[in-house]
Amino acid sequence: MFKRILQLLYPKRCGACDLPLLESEDFLCTACRIELPKPGLFLKSPNWLSVKFDGLFPFTYVHAFFLFSSGSKVQHLMHQIKYKGQKDLGEFLGAWCGAHLKNNIQLISYDLIIPIPLFHKKFKERGYNQAACIAQGISQMTQIPYCENVLRRLSQSQSLVGQNRVSRYETLSGVFEVADPSVLKGKHVLLVDDTLTTGATFIAAAEKIKAAGASEISFLALAALK
């Protein structure tokens, strides 16, 4: 009864459409769970995701759970995770993504999940890394080991909004470093981030991980811009 009263006074809202949730719903309403655009984690290559990396880095697989577009419900979700303190929502969405990944995990052997890190000042301001929340959710569902501290961000790059892929890559050059190469030796690493636009952030991080001894690298974004 008390929970019902609280829900009436302070209703939980859908992270995508912002409408009040039913008592039986968590984080997302049933309609949004059905309607959010999901391109499928396993697309036949080449595809619109793979062409972002073809010829630029020797990746193994690239996945995206949601399709991102300006002004969409998916953009609202990403905004909630990144700027509104909704770390639990990030972990929930990561677990949802992880459940789909788990259904096909027999096709792929990932050894380690690594989130794209935040610069320490940005982490202190926000209080959490949204990519890490997503990665934790994926790890919980798939049982693939997760490591947050093996990759570090050395500086906060200028805003990447409006930059093309070449400019983004130049901006990110030298931004990442590997803290403990021994963790990566011979591993197939799944790099995880909240959004994928040009792929420059993934490539900059992947080059450091590959140089540290990883055998294979794949990419997973919770949402990707087509």
C-alpha cells in the first residue's frame, strides 16, 4: 500500500517517453520496450556499422543495441544516462542488451569487457561513468569478466560535436593509455560505450588496447547513429 501511495505522489517515469510507469514496470514502459528501434546486435557484414571502421582498424565484430536519431526516444534515454544521473537506467539497459548478446554468445568468445573511460575530472563531476554502467549490466547477464580500470583517459578532449571522423580522431590521438597490459595479453576484448557516431573514440581506445597485446577487439555501443 505504501509503495502505491508513493507511486501516486512521486510516479516513476519512463526513461524514454517520460510518461508515468505502471507499478509492474521498471525504467521503461511496455510500449517503449516494444517500439524502441533495435537494429539487431548481429548484422551480416558489411553493414552500416562496419563501414565506420573498415580500413581504419582490424576489428572483429561491431554491435549496436539501439538506433540513435536526433530528437528520438533513444536520444532521450542517452541523455538521461549521461547527464541526469540515471546510472541505474544505464545498468538496466546494459543488462537488456546483455540478454540479447547472451542468446548469441555461442557464436563469439569474448574474454573481457572494457568500457570507454571518462577523464578523472569529468568522472568526479558526474559521479559515475555511463559506459561503465552499461558494461556492468552486460557483464552481469553474460558472465563475461568486466574491468573498468585497465584503460585510462589522460585528458578531456574538446567537444567532438560537429567534427568529422578525421578531426575527431586527431582530437582523440594520445588521449587513452593502458594501465596494465598483462590483463590484455591474448584476450578478445569487447569495448563498450554509450553511443557510436563516427567510431573515432572506439578506434583511439582500440589502438592502445591492441598495442598492449590484445588478440582481437570488438565494439559494442548501446546506441549508434546511422
